[in-house]
Amino acid sequence: MTGPAIRARGLKKRFGEVRAVGGIDIEVSKGELFGFLGPNGAGKTTTMSMLTGLSRPDAGSIEIGGIDCSRNPKAAQHLIGVVSDESNLYPELSGFDNLCFSGALYGMRRQDRSRKASELLELFGLVDASSRKFSGYSKGMKRRLVIAAAIMHSPPLLFLDEPTSGIDVESSRMIRQLLTGLHRQGVTIFLTTHFIGEAERLCDRIAFIASGRIVRTDTVERLLQPVQGRYALTVSLSGGCPIPLGELEVAFPGLDFQLQAPDELRVESGEPLKAGSLVRFLEDRGVEVIEARKRVLSLEDVFVEITGIGAGSMLKEKEGRWR
Amino acid sequence: MKTWIAFWSIVRKDMKAYYLKPPNVSWGLLFPLAWTGMFLIRSGQDTHSLQSVLPGMIALSVLFGTSSMLAVAVTFEKKARAFDRLLLSPIPLVLLMLAKTSGAILFGMFNALVPVLLGFWFADLSGTDWSMVVPAVLLIAVVSTYLSLLLAILATEVFEVQTLSNFVRFPMIFLCGLFFPVTALPWFLQPLSFMLPLTYGVDILHAAIQGEQILPAALDFAALAGFCLLLFSLSLHSINRHWIG
Ligand SMILES: Nc1ncnc2c1ncn2[C@@H]1O[C@H](COP(=O)(O)OP(=O)(O)OP(=O)(O)O)[C@@H](O)[C@H]1O
Ligand SMILES: [Mg+2]
């Protein structure tokens, strides 16, 4: 590959009335692990389809490894491996045969296919299932095999669309370790996800996408700067907060109060917070506190700040399946 | 070289994974077996009438064999999004579609063996010109595969494809001279017959097996080849439009 691994300019895509992607620029350097982060329907999959040659942009240009994709899409496809958001291997074939077939599509010879397939089955912990049909695999096993299939031909650039969605903690941890390993070997990775924590841990750089537009692209370090050393406390209340926020700010100088939801109070500070005094203050005034949770501010908060989108749905999923 | 590895792997995989799938067995193998058997019993010992139904039986077996195989290998994979894997791979689209249709073409030709073998048993095929039957069967298989391919691209659901292809398949049984000559049709239907590719294929089979034909064989072959090219390029065009949206 020459030039940046991915360079896209002014990509646009509509589906009838829906503007799926509204003019975005992406540049990913060689060897980078790039996160593409956004809520459901933001346009992540649509963007990835255009970058991988599965759909044509209405406007804009794409270069993969210096190859102009509108002129020479098939040459660019040699360089990439793709993990789509569905586990779309062949249900009739065994794990081993699926991998060999994937390798064959990229012109690998028989011996190379078998050797690489065995290696990957070992690496992904699927040796015992290698001769079983794909249709009988569990969700997590399917996901792992799909990733293995995408790297059969050792592509220098790997696209993944939500590789850890809907699978258990163990499988997602294994996948994240594998991605880190590939990253260390110099593979460029374009990772689409709506798990903010996942992106924060894995990626070098992140683009936030919302409603078909990139809101911001930066390194994880720089994105985290504004929240560095900030602390937050989330207090869930039963039946809302009858006390005006101004009164709370007077009682607790130096703290920022905000009503995140009618029954959820958010407190922010540059110092580590003590929950006890605030909870006592509230309870003394007849407010019932259900839960108070302390945490260090993270990329989630940056995301909410930048996009203006309540990260609610993204966070919930994250808590359930991540860590 | 690399592209051919991909090409053969696709053909081999489709044959291995789909030839014995239930829809293929029932539509592809049992259906022609049942029809041919029924005709054989009806015509009894009258070998001439056996020879007159054999071309129709062969065409029918090929038609149903190719379209059921194609529905599995293309429509099914497209629906399950496994087809995306092929579109994402570096194989040129033309070769990819040739590979995806080869399995169906071979399956259709293999199906033609059912009535041919039964014909050997019950009828007198000594006068048959096999050097015309084999290429005719090949071209019928190709043309009906590409026709099914075009329908498969225009429809998205497996059942839609089946419904749509029945709209095409059943009229063709009556209009293409399978069991009675095209010339026996009412005059206003005859132009329609000559717009359907199967008419030309069946005409060659009648010539080879019975020695009766409407058009010169060279014209039949040329028309079939023309339909093959036309349908294939229409299919490629539609894939480019509809599937790489
Ligand atoms: N084939 C299509 N036809 C019509 N609309 C589409 C199509 N594909 C995507 N869209 C629309 O485009 C928008 C972006 O969809 P996209 O799948 O790219 O989002 P996403 O960021 O991948 O979301 P998710 O996190 O749910 O996977 C959505 O509004 C979606 O409904
Ligand atoms: Mg998506």
C-alpha cells in the first residue's frame, strides 16, 4: 500500500428520503486502529459499505492504499478484509471449510488455505468445532469465525462492523485481544462500534458520527483532555428533584449540578466527590435517593458533550456487555 | 490464476453445499422423474409418441432443475447476506456470476439425464442425433439459468422468485412447443412463442430426436446463443444497479 490506508472525501449516500451519510471525510494512516463511533442509525454501516466497495457513494471519492476505488474497486478489495455486522458465513459448511473457502476467494492455494485455517481455528479457540457446521455454532463462536475468515488472506487493512455486539463478555474480550494483537503486527483497523468504552480502550483515534455527519475526529488522548481529572456523581431519585438546582449549588460550592433526567441528578467536580453529605442533604429534605454512583469522567461524557446526544442507549448496552 | 482458484472454489462449494438440498431434490430430480414416468405410462408402447414427448421432458427437467438450483445458490445466499462476501472479494463481477451460474447449469444438464435414461429404456432412440442433443441441452440450461438469474435479481424473497419464475415457467410449457408444436397454437400466440428462448431449444431437440423441426438448426442455435448473451448482460447490469446500490 502507498499513501494513507483510507482516504475518503465528501462521501454522501441517500436512501430515498433518508440521508444516511451527509458528506464525510475520513483519513486513516497505515497501522492505525481507527474507531468509528456513533449511535444506531448514525450511518456507520453505510459508510463502511461504501469504503469496502459494497455500495457506491452518491458523491465523494475513496482511496484505499492509494488506489482510487471508483476506477479500480477490485484492486482495492485485495487489500481489505471485512467483518460485516451480521455473521454471514455459509451455514452448510464446517468452520474449517468456511475458512478455506474464504481464503480461496482471494486466490490462496490449497496448502496455504489449510495451514492458515488450522492456525486461525487454534488462535480463535475453535479447534473442537472446526468440523462442525457453521449453522450449529453459538453467536460468539460465529462472530469469532467471521473474524477469522476476514483475516484468512492476511489483509493489511481490516474493517469490522460492531464485532462485539450481542456476544458474551468472554468472547468479546477474546476479540478485543485479537484486535490488539493484529494492531501490534501493523494491520490497519477500521472499527465500527457503539460501545464507547471499547473504542476508548482499543483505538488510537476516534471519529464521532451522528446523523450522517462526523462531529469530531481526534486521538483518544486529546478527546479525553477536557474531562481529565474531572469526577461525576449520578444520583437516582424516586419521583424527581423538588429542590431547585440553585439551592444545591449554594449548599455545595464548587460542584456543578444538572438534571440529566427528571429523576436523575448529575454532579460534576474537579475534585473527588463525597456522596454521603449530598445524599444526607437530599434525604433531610424528604427526597428519596435510590442510588448514587461515583465515577471518573470518560469518553462517554465527551461523546455526550460533543454530539449533544444522550448516550443513554449506548451506555446501557455497554454496561451490560462490556468490562 | 488466482481468479481461477476463486472461480472453481465457488463452483465446487455450490455443488457440494446445494445439490442435495431438499428444494433441489424435489423440484430438480423428483419432478422430472414423476412427469416423465406419467407420460411414459400414458403413451404405453407407442414409441413414436414417446419420442414426441421426450424433447419436452428434457426441456422441462432442465428448466426446473436450473431454476431451483439458482434460487438456492443466489437468492438464498443473497437473503442471508453470504452473497456480500462474494461481492466483497476481488473476483471480477463477470467471473463471479459465471461461477455462481455454473453450478445451476451443470445441475440442469444432469437433470436432463433423468428423461434421457428413461427414454433409453422405453423408447427407440437409435435414430437420435446426440451431437445436437448435447449442445442443445447445454444451451437450454444456460439460457434458463440466466433467465432465472435475472428474475432472482429483480425479486428479493425466495418465494417471490419462485412465484415470479412460475409465471415464466408455466406459460413456457405451453408456448414453447414442449408437448405440441408451436404451429398448433392459435395464430395470435405464435409470435409470443418466438420471443421465448425455450422454443428454439425445443426445436433442436425435436429435430435431433424425431427429425421434425420448424426452423433450421443453425438459426435455433444462433437465437439461443443470442438470448444467453442478452440475458447475461442484462443480469450483470441489474446486479450493478440493484445489488451494489
Ligand atoms: N438499504 C437501505 N435502505 C434504506 N435506508 C437505509 C438503508 N441502509 C441504511 N438506511 C438508513 O440509513 C441510516 C443509516 O443507517 P446505518 O445502517 O448506516 O446506521 P448505523 O450507524 O450502522 O446504525 P447501527 O448502529 O444500528 O448499525 C438509517 O436511517 C437507516 O435507516
Ligand atoms: Mg450498523
